[in-house]
Amino acid sequence: MRMSMFKSLRLSAVILGLCNLGVVIVGGYLVFLSCDRGRMVPVVAVSLAGALKIFAMVRSALAQQATARTILDSPLETTIADTVIRLQRRVRYKSWLWWSRFAVVITVLQVVGTTYLVFQLAKHISRDVTSTDCLFGVDSIGNQQKPKLLLLFMIMVYFVALLQCFVGPEVLRWRSFYATQDNAWKAHYEEVFDHGIREALCCLGRVEYLSTSEEDEVYSVAQLLGDLVTYRASGTGHLELLAGLALLQRQSESPKSYEGLEAPEEQIKWALNFHTFAEGAYTGPLLDVGRSPICFSCAWFYRQGTLTPWTRNRRPRLHGDNWWRGHAAAFLKYVDVPPEALRKGRVCQKKREAAYFVVVLHHIRCVVIAVRGTETPEDLITDGLGRECPLSVEDLDGLINSYIDPDVKKSVESSFPHYGHFGIVGAARDLYMHIEGNSANNGPESIGFLSSLLGAGCECDGYDLRIVGHSLGGAIATMLGLRLYSKFANLHVYTYGALPCVDFIVASACSEFVTSIVYNNEFSARLSVGAILRLRAAVITTLSQDESTDTALIFRLARSFLKASKYQLSGTEVKDPSKIHPSAHVHHIYGENLENGQEYSIWNEDDGKGHVDDDESTNPFHDMIADNNPLEDPVSKFFETVPRSENRSVHHPLEMFLAGLVVHIVPQHRNFRVPLCKDWIIQGGADDYKAYIANRESFNDITVSPSMFLDHLPWRCHKAMQKILEARNVESMHV
């Protein structure tokens, strides 16, 4: 809905404009009354900055209005003309962005001018001045209004500078244009994320992303983020969502992913041995920032071998390494192998490419491929390309043409097409071409790099092949192993905190040669598009259980998520949530059911016979709208749009799973009860760890906990595996 620019003005922008206008008027009047206009330069400069600020605000408002109307005129569906409109939308948005930044520059100049005026005023007051002195050419004798005007001018300038620090760049309200049109909000946030990511990449030295006009990987990531943030469509603020996440973190508990079967000791032992290579692949400063936050730069320069430049020629040359071959030095130093053991590698990659290291370990007759996890902006783009893409027969060559169980092979072949994480699949395909795929391009007589090492009669004939990686590197290692297993029967993949990257059938089929280690609550093993959508649903359920949350907020969240969802069911119309019992209290109704021992899940269906209807059993708000038409209930519709792995429709994103045999490492905490206060329980540190064979489906949903990000640090998993082996050794000695 389009409104006039006057009605769209933000109140804070109006106040800021009036204050700047007052600064200009009072400053001009002071210059007119000045006794020494040569000393009025600071006042003139601040007044001129106020005038420029008003001009910039007007131009910014015009550009903002043009941007909003261009977005509203964009087609809802992709057409041939969509590229032209997309380019026009980008040009409009850039115009508004640059005018807003010009206003920010003026703001900085006003702050500098205000600081100078305040400093001169303090200096003038601190001196023992006579009555004939004047400040900025304003004489205190002859006209009693001059000092008062000067004081008013100083107050206004200070207030303007302070106000501009809290007022955003928007002069108009976006909501006055977009209202509750979720497509408009989605397009708006696509532009916000697209420009933000490109400019961040430009600041990091990736200038080529800023000049790209066609749709690329950055735009794909911006589209995904735009889908996830469009809950703003009906007035829901970011703080409301964060409040729900905070409540979810306090009330949720980690789901049990195992049934008591502990992982074999041999698996943990080999996973620990090769974890060093996955962790050592982080040759940039990221690893040192986590280990030594204060003096990380010194630790990184030491690992890079800058103190021993004379050893440069002894280090192997890696693709993309610096001139002193520092990344090779950092990797060799961390994994503690001689330089001749590192045979091939790449550290500087482009979009959807992976950094890797190939190491030959003669003492254990093994070749190790270590794939680096997320460390560069390009890696973040690969992470963000989370939509599913179809897997080709070549991608699954290790399952189709290998000697795995015939039933497993048959299930894979009979259930095509299979799907994987778009960014990870692309990176794995590129990595395969680097280390083995060149043979296909150079003729039938040529062989790939790995075949030249592990082939019959070659240097490493009969050696084992291990592919390892942490986080993103683990997921890419999994996809690479799926393609290489048919060529190298001694292959095994070890991943640590890897991202879910394949569908359920493929994930289960590769359990023979893929081991996925998950430490406690780390977020990466649960990160997928479907998991994020279900997390939004969990926010509603959690807010409904809080006494301080009113019903209007719950229905507004449900309605906004419903309208913003890209996978909304066709043919539905969401009514005004204010018509659905606005005076009812959600916690009262939902709490009665909880007291009776009933549990509600927002993603699990009740499939037993003789139970109540699914909408009644899974929707805690059912009693509140029982008397209304179900089509008018946004909450029920919202729960229908939540993607469920066991009941997926074409509108939902495909569920991604952790591949292979999943081993979940769980710390065993000891709780201490505080004396004199029976309700206070302190959770102590983890003295012991257990490793269990886990169900991969239990990692489909994100566990919100204070340690979800810290648990992803690679050294935590390494320490836990060491503790597990030490405890088992002690147990075996006592047997």
C-alpha cells in the first residue's frame, strides 16, 4: 500500500530535521549579530553542516521512496523481465544507500564540530576573562540576547549530535510502503543482505564481488536469508524473536540421541589420531584466536614460520600460499610431520572451493586428505548455499560401484533422485577434480593424483586412505568419500562437527566407511534450512509457556511466520489475528495441559489410532479457537507449514542428515546443590565423557544452549576423545 511521503515520515527523522533547521536559523542569526565575523568560522561550519544534513535527508527520503516503489512493482514470479527489474531495484537501493551514507558523513562532521565548540566553551569558561572578551565573536555587552542565543545554539548542536547517534538512516518508514506484503519484505531484505555481504567481502579484499551485476552465489545466500527474516512482514520485531530464543534456551533440554550403546573403542582411537589433521588444516589466524585470544597474532606468526625464513625452500609449495610458504609451515608444525610428507594442497580458494592438504604417513601406511572447515568469506558463502540440489550418479559412484551390502546398494539405486547441500556438493566436485579428476580430462592413459600415489605398483600401494575434516570440511570430506570409495576400498572418512549434507538414504548407506563425530550441543551438526524453520516454530511454543507473554504477541508471531514462509500452502488466507480471542491467556490454557503430563511437539505427529485429531494434539492453542472457523486460525496454519522430516511435502525443504555412523560425545556433568537453598543447583565441569552410537534423526533440530557455539571449537572434541580413551584404559586395567 502506497502512502504519501508526509505520512511515511518517521517521527525521529522529523525531530532531527527540525533540530537541524533550528541550528541553521540560530547559527545564521548569530553570524548576523556577530561583532567579529572572522571568529565565527566554527559556528558557520556547524550551521552549514546542518543545512547539508537537511538536504541529504530530503534526497535520502526521495531515494527511499523510489526504492520501495520499485520493490512493490517487482513481479511475484520469476519472468524474463525479472533480471531487468532486479538490476533496477539494485540501482535504486544503491542510490538510497549512498545518500544515507552521505548523511552519516555529515553527522560525523557535526559531531566533530560540536566537540570543538564544547571544547572552546570549556576553555573560555576556565579562563579568567574580562567583560570585554567575546566567544566566537559574540559580545556579552550591548545585547543581552547574544549570550543566550549562543547558549541555545550550543544546546541544540549538542542535542542534534546526540540524537543522530540513535536515529537510523531511514527517513521514511518502510512499513508504510510494504505493510504486510511478505513478498515485498522478502525482496527488501534480499537487497539488504546482498549489498551487506558484498561490501563486507569488498572490505576483506574481494573487490570482484562488488562489481558483479548478475545473480551469483552471494545473491543465492541473500535470498535464503531474506526468506528467514521476513517475519517482519506483520510488525514482529527482531527483539521479540530474540526474547523467544532466550526463553527457549532457559527451558529446553538437549534431546537424547542414543539408546545406551557406546561407540567402539577402536573408532574413537582412530578418530582421535586423525583429528589433529582436521584441526591443523586451519592455517589462518582463526585457530589461534580461539586458543590465545590475547596474543593470537604472535602465535599465528610463529606458526607461519616468519621467525625462520631460511627454511622457506624446505617447505612444499601449495596453491595460494604466501611467498614464505607460511600456511604449509603452519600445517606441518601443528600435525608434526616432516616437510616431505606434505605432497599437495590448496589454501587460497574461490567460490565453492575447499582448502585441503594431502599427507603421506609411511610409518602407519596411510594417506590423509585434510579438508579445512569454515575460515574465509568464501567458506561462509559455501555454508550459506543450503538449498538442496540433485546428486548425479558420479557423485554417488562410491555407493553404486563399490562392494557394499547389496541391499544397501539396491536401496540407493532404486530411490533416485538423491539430494545434497548445494554449496557442499559443488565444493566436493571441485575438490575431486583437483586430486583425482584430471585423468578424465587428460585422456584414458593418464591417472589422477591419488591414483598415482595409491595405484598398483605406486609409492603408496596398499596404503589406507583417510579423509578428515571439521565443520564444513567434514561435510565436503563426506561428499568426496562418496565418490572415491569405489576406487579405494581402504578409504574411511572421519568428520567432526560436520554439517548435514545428504538425504536419509545416502546418509545411512555410507555408514560402513563414514564416521561422524558430534560433540555435545554443537550447532553445526544440526544446522539446516528445515532446522531453522522449526526453530522459529519452537519460539512460538516457548513464548506461549511464559507468563509474561500476552496472546496478541503469540498470534502476531504465528501470523507473520505463516505469511513470510516461502513454503506456505497455496490457497490459504490468513485473517486478522485480533479477531481470535485476544483476551485469552495462552499460558493459562497451555499450562493446564502441561500439569496433566501432556507434552506437545511442533514437528512430531501423533500417528496412533484412537487419538485426538492432529491439530488438537499438536496445537496448544486449539481450545482458544475451537469455536471459530479453522480457516481463521493462523496458528494452526502455521503448524501445517512447519517442515517435518517424516511427513514432507513438495512445499517443504528436503531434510539433510549427518552421514555415516554418528557418534555423539556427551559430557557427564556433576550437579552441586547449594546449602540453605534447595532450589539452587550448580552444574559443575565435565569430569568424564561418554561416546554413544547415536540416531541421526535426533540431530534434525537445533538445540538452543549456552554452549552450542563453544562446543563447536575443535579442541573441545579432541580433549573429550582423549578423556574417553583414558577412562576406558583405566576400566580395562581394573577388569
